[in-house]
Amino acid sequence: METSPALSASRDRDALALHLCETLALGGAGPVVAIKDVIDVAGRPTRAGSRALADAAPASRHAAVVEALLAADCRIVGKLRMHELAFGVTGINAWAGTPPNPDFPDFVPGGSSSGSATVVAAGLVDFSLGTDTGGSIRIPAACCGVVGLKPSVGRLSRRGLTPAESSLDCVGPLGRSVAAIVQAMAILDPAFVPAAAPGRLRLGWVECGASPRVGAQVRSALDSCLDACGAAIVPVSLPDLDAAYEAGLTIMNAEMARSFGHLLESGRLGADIEARLRHSLSIQPEQVAAAETVRLRFRAEVDRALAGCDALALPTLPDLPLTVDRADDAMAARESTRLVRPFNLSGHPALSLPVRGEAAGPVGLQLVGPMNGDAELCAVAARIEAALRDAHAGSEP
């Protein structure tokens, strides 16, 4: 995919400064890329958006994904603002700065990969990299009206990422189109070979308790493009969806406590992160063991559901994103992960597509594919993306 002339704005330092926490000038003349500040760049500190890591030592080596970008002649222009320690979903960061949501300024940019979504929405890069432990690529993608992929767990190397250990976290790309996601994955993973979608798609619609305005908009969008993309939609039940959400929270909290609990002594954490970490220290081994049992059960449940479908479909967020003036509502922020977090637990690839409609804010369609079927999932998403675009164009006066 060639760089669009519109992306020449990526050279505009003033525009980029709204989204970057650090400017870089690495690589060649290929695709323009920016990366989340949990990804190591040799000779630069990885601060993860936290004042507690302001004095971190420079990384001794590039992260594996940075090495892949440079090998493909990509131009890395900077590290992106993010929710502190990748432990929040609003993207609000009083210390490192909050990037603006370009197309939906009244709404939070989403997190934790906030800058990874906003820099794409602003048209300043060809694609960006974020990370996703409990929805942190798909949530900001939905909030900002862009495309974001959480690859299959383990698909892309996490070497050189913060935190170093996580059983839920995946690094992945965000772009303005599925084509940008495919371009990024082909660069990051030599085993990723672009695929063609089946001649007739079969989607499993997951009943998931989303708000009527969001659930209806996503389903209506799918229905409107049925004929165009030759899709059949069948109902699918995931009885353990809520249990998987709670189990994912338990495991994430326990792992974050092990990685970052020592930073509580610094007195330099944001109030929201300090509160979450203190709660995370209370997670007991038996709670983690019970959550791991749910992980195995839910993974098998998703596998069974996908046995008869090319992909599962459901809203990315259960309701519209939080508005900026409600960003400190911790319970509402937590609930916004209800439909994305389960697929971190199961490990399946999941992608968020923007969906236009009547709701007064951004809405995303989440597609979930078979384990390691990332290329096939992207092919399904591209077919639906094209059909949604055609349907929207046909509805304009």
C-alpha cells in the first residue's frame, strides 16, 4: 500500500506533537509508523506513560516488532501517548498528556493505546502499533473510528515490551482501513500471508447485552450489507462471556500487580493507577486458579462457536464511549471492556471496524476469528468494510 499524499502531514511536528510523547527519526522511506510507549527502542527509555518510570534506563535493544519495522524500511516517527502503565481504558493521562480524539472530540480517545488510535485518525501515519491486554487496541479504535487488530495470542513477539510478562497481552496494529492492518501484519509476521474471504460469508451474531442504541446500530449495519457481501448471519450463544470478562480482569490484575506493584512505593503514580494496583495486590492465588479454569472453558466455547462460522460478530463497546467529562467514572470505564476482554482470555484474534449510523458517537463492530486465523479474519473484515462503505454511499442523498 503506497503512502497517501494526505499522510504528508506526518512530517508536521506540531500536528504529531499532540499524539507523541517522544519524537523519533528511525528507519527509511517506507510506511510512516508510530509506536506505543511500551515498546523498546534501543537507546531510549520506555516510560509507559508513567511518571514513576520517568527515570527509566534506556533500552539496550530494539523490541522484536521494531526490528521488523526497520527491516521493512519503515519510518518510525515517535512514541505515542497512552494510558499510564497500559492499565486503563480512557486514555486520560495527566502526566504524559492526553491525545485528542480527532473526529469525536467530546469523547475520550480510549485506552490504553490512545495515541495509537488518535494519530491514525488524524491521518498522520500509515499505521501505528499498540498493545491489547483487555481491549486496549480495540477500545481506542472504536472510540476514534479507526480499525484495530488484536492478533492471536503469541502471534507476534512480545520481546521488548512492558510489562515483560503477560499471558493476555498482544502487540498489534491500528490503521484507517483493513488494508493498512494487512500491510502492518505482513511486515510484522513473516508467516502472515494475506488471504481471500470465503465466497459466502457466515457470521455468528453474539447476543451480548449491548445497549439498544449500539446493538441495534451494529446489527443494522451488518444487515444492510448482507446482500453486498453475500453473508449469512446466524445466532451464536457464548454462555461464559460474562465469566470470561471477570476471569480476564482477575488474571490481568494479578499479573499487573506482579509487574508494577513495586511502583506503589514511588508515590509517583496517577491516582487511578495507584487505586487499581492496590486493589490488584489483594488478588489471591485461588482466584487466579479459578480464572484459569474459566480461560480453558471459554476458549473451547469460542472454538465450538467458530466451527460453524467464518467469524463471530458483536459490538466492540457495550455502549457509546465515555465523554471526556465522565472520564473519571471508574466503574463505567471498567464496564466498557465487557465485550472485548473475554477474547484476550481466550486468545482468539479480534478486530474492531468503525460503523456509521444514528448513534450520537462512535460505534465499533468487533469480529472474532479462529485461533491463528488472523489473515482469514482480516479478509472477512475487508469484505464487510467494503460492503459497509458501499451501503453508506448508497444511503447518501
